[in-house]
Amino acid sequence: MERFERGSLALVNGTLFTGGRACPHASALGIWNGTIAYVGDDAEAARAAAGPGAETIDLGGRTTTAGLIDAHMHPLLYGEFLEGIDLTQVRSISDVLAEVRSRAAAMPTDAVISGWGYYPVTIAEGRMPTLDELETVAPQHAVVLVHRSGHEATVNRRTLQRIGVDRNTTDPVGGYFERDATGELTGKLVENAMGPLGVFAAPPGPEVLDRRLRRVTEALLAYGITSAGEANLSSAAVMQAYQRSQSNANQPRVRFHLMLDHWSMLEPVEHIGLAGRFGDRWLRANTIKFFIDGTEGQRTAKLSQPFADDPGNTGMWMFPPEQFKERVLRAHAAGWQCAVHAIGDAAVELTLDTFQAAQAALPRADARHRVEHASLLRPDLVERFAREGAVPVPGARFASNDYPVLIERFGPERLRWYQPWNALLERNVPVAVSSDAPVQSPDPLKNLWAIVNSRSEFERDLVMQPEERISLQETLLAYTVNGAYAFHAEQSKGMLRAGMLGDVTVFDRDLSRLDPLELDTASVALTVVDGCVAYRTI
């Protein structure tokens, strides 16, 4: 059986973007035994560095970078998404009902029909099916359909019965069961109101977890992603699945950085005295993950001023701020990097205040705490990122793909400071790129298009934030150099430089010659991990 570990390879005649300031461009690269041994313009030197017998691949001028790093995604949720109903393409209620009807006809009545990725903006009726409409196609099955954000679900009556929720059920802290004007449930569950759905979530067995990780790994490699951040690891079973996957040299692999869920993991790591930054080149854990607010679409992001389309509503905390501060301080004291989901400006402000207080109480050199999404900012918050050393990790397509909703939620003045890429980079803030898959596709070309153009995907002539457009080169830096920095991994990855890991992404053409509006027509042609070809079309 072929082994995919520590290969040797020469890449020549390319358009290499190295990520290094001293030598940002080159044409040839040699990898020996999994490590970059040569970068420059001498093809023969690249072949010699790779050693006798190593394959030479002519890149034909294609743009080539260090392996792309998706700094925040949910690999196993993405794997589950790939197995369920794909709701990202539905365009009407009849489409949704047809998908559910088809699954109901093929599944036993004790099975749960699940789907992921609906987005009311792309549905003609602007909503999901009602309880009565779902009843017509699946009266005997539990149906759970999840909004693409992961922060909302639409269910049917059978589901409500099985989870024990009715009109008299009290809304939880940090969530709600939507009701109509008469007080009856509509079937929409928002934020922590999705908690009761856990009765359906019997932990997947090892075979299911392994299958999903294999499928996700194959998908990421086809997208040129060589490293990814697992944004919410919460069980020993999932940890073991990652360990099985990453210890198997007989299959292609992606390097994973694990963020441990604070509710389930903070006490155990404190108890055994486990500090961050442990693992190897394939699997590392150095981060504790927190959620402090919700999302824009569900109007649960925590804001300093009310939503423009919902006066009086400033969103919600996912748990009390004082408890949040106490737990972040504990993680900081234990030596961990803290990563906080914070979308609204009030949530970002609380997060930065908490990081500042943790450092004041217990100074740590280069703690490098992260703010996941860091969506709705203000000028003063941008300055604080620059001053305090926190790393923002925005979702690359959040603005372009959510623009019709965002303009309603915030209005144009506040939306000016929604994920302000250029303002942050001008202040040397190392912004990293996230897909948040399955919330959005991990396809880097869609993400490059969104960041470089700052346009709505629904009105491609509409430039949303002209002040915040950044160049292709700056975006590639965010996908490589800054992605590595966000994980304290810049000494081993993120650049094409001698001594770095042999991870390389090759696009199917020279991206610099494309009109920026055509970036999403390109694709990945070659993915190299540890010097081995893990995906190729050339």
C-alpha cells in the first residue's frame, strides 16, 4: 500500500508567491523528505534539492502558494453535511418539501431526516416550510433542517413531540422557540433552543466518524487546503477519531489544529495540568474555544446599538458575561490560547476587555488570543486589535453572501465597519481566513473572490465596502502566513521557504492575470502535503 508521508518533489516553471518579504516571488521549488529544501528561479537546483528519483512537475506558470490554511471550520459537521440533505441549493419551499419527501420514502420511521444549509434569502417565499407543510410530506418522521449558520433549525411536529417541547415550554437563556401571534410554536428553534435536539444526537460510532473525516479530508485537499482549524472539539470520541485519522500514513491527510470546547474540556485540562501547544506536525491542540454571542441572521449577535430592523433588540449573550470572564481567565492562566466566537460589536468589545484583563492579571508573552468572526467592528475596536495583539479570524464570505440580510440588520453606516479587512491590515493586524464550513463552502476561489472584490454575490455590480477591498496578494497572505500565525505555527508553515513543511497549493492558472471578478472561475490543480501529491488534475 502506498504511504503518504514525507515525500520528495520538484516543482518548476511556476509563478510562486512565497509569502516572504525578502523573496516574494520565485519559479521553482524543491522538497526533500517532506521539507522544502530550495526556493528560487533555478529549475536544476530545485531538482537537485529534491534528490535523485524525485518527480518533477512542470507548473506551466500557474500561481503556487504555501498550502492554504482554513483557520476556522467544523470538519465533522461538514462531513455530516456532505451526508445529509444539501439545502444550499434549494430555491423554493417546494424544493425543500421534495427533498424531505424523497428521504422520508427511503428511511424507516424511527430515523431522523436531517438537512443543512438553508438560507431564506435564496428561497422564493423568503421562509422555510410551516409545520403544516412539513406534515404533508413527513407525518411519521422527525425532521430537523438546520440553517446554514448552524444557529437556527426548522423542525416538524413529530420532532417537537419527541424533544418534549410545546407552547408552554419556557425559552432557554440565549435562545428561543419561535411562536406565532397566538403563541403557538412555528417549528423554528433559535440558538440555545436547539439544545433539546441533542436527544437525536446519539454519538456517532468510530466507523461513522472515520468515514466523515476521510470524506472531509478528500474535499479539503481538492480545494488546496492543507491545514484546517477544528473550531469546537467537545468529546473524547472525536479526539480519538482525529488521532486515528492523523496516525494513518496510508491515506492522504490534512493537518488539523484543534480548538477544545470550554464547557466540556476546560476542567479536564486544568485537572491534569495540560498546557497548550502540544501535538505533532499532523495534529495539534493549543486553543480553548468560547461562544459569547449569536449571529446576525437570527438577530442574536450582541450589539452596542439595536438592530436597524428590530428596534429595542441588541441581541443576546450565550452565557453571563461574568461567567465568561472567569472562564477565559482560567484558560489564559492554564497557558492556553483563547478563541472567542464574537460577532456583534458589544461581544467583540467584551472579548477584548476580557483578554486585556487576563493579561493584566497574569501577563503572558505572545498569548495571541483570537476573536472568531470579529464581524461588526467600530473604528475604536480596529485600533484595539492593533494595539493589543489579538488575532481576528473573519469568515471570508460572510459579507458577500449575507449582504441582503446585513444591510437590513445594520444599515449602511454600521455595515461600513463589517469585517474591515483593509483597515485591519493597514494597522498590521494579522487577519486570517476562515470558511466556517459548513456555514460556507471551503472553496478558496469563492473566498478569494469575496475578499478581493467586496461585492454582493447577489448583485455582483454592487461594491459593498470600497474602502475595505484588498489585493489578491494580501488575501493570499491571509490564507497562508496569517493562518499559520493564528495557530502559533509560523515557524513551520505558511510560507514557501527552505526549512518549512512541504505543503503547497497550485491553482489551475496564473491568478494574477485574471480579472478579479473572474477569480471564482479558477480552481485548484495540485495539492502537496509533506512533499506528497495528495490531489492533482495536472
